[in-house]
Amino acid sequence: MRIGVIGAGHIGGTAATLFARAGHEVAVSNSRGPDSLAP
């Protein structure tokens, strides 16, 4: 399944990580830009 997450704070980031670990294709967007999404 392809999933988009808007907001990469505590809840959005955790949800995106769990979706990805479950094998889903995940795209994340936030207001701080792509550099803030690095693990």
C-alpha cells in the first residue's frame, strides 16, 4: 500500500516508521524541509 504522511512530528514520524517497517511505501512531508527528515 502507498501511504502519505503530512507532518513528521512525534506521531507522524512514528506512524511513518511503523508503516515502512510493515512493508508499505511511505512518503512524508513536513514544513521544515527534507533535511529535517534524515534518520
